[in-house]
Amino acid sequence: MIEGLAPMIVFVTAILTTGGVLVLRPISKRLGSYLDAVTQAKLRPSPDADLARIAEVLGSIDGRLNQLEERQDFAEALISASDPKILTVPTSLRAPERN
């Protein structure tokens, strides 16, 4: 009786392990997929936050564009001015020429 007990224990253990894997593997895969989806949903910012960030960036770009337009208008006004003194730079302020 004792000689046949060890192979029977090994055989029963193998059957239980195989059955457990066959039953629990699909369940654990589904649970893993669900937990991954929940984690990704928590890490992904909400669309409202994205829209607010986009609106903020567009407002910043609009402000910078307005500044550029003002600078361009100012530069055009200086260039078209009839006073040539405005456009001349003294030689002491000019950068030295490189050869």
C-alpha cells in the first residue's frame, strides 16, 4: 500500500494543478485586463482638462501674436518715418565687422 501512495499523490497533484490552471487562467486574464483598463482610465486626463489646457495655450498664442503685430506696426512706422535720424545708428554702437 505504501509503495503505491507516492505515485498516486504525484498523479493527483498533477491533475489538480492542471485543472486549477485551466479554470483559473481565463479568470485571471480577464481580471488583469479589467485592472489594466481601470488603471489607464485613472491615469488618462479627462477631456475637460485637455480642453482647458488647449484654451489656455491658444490664449497665450493669441497674446503673443498680438504683441508681434504691435511690434511689426511699430517697426513699420519707424521705417516709414520721414526723419532719417531715427534710422541711423552711431558708429560707436555698431558691431565691429568680421573678416
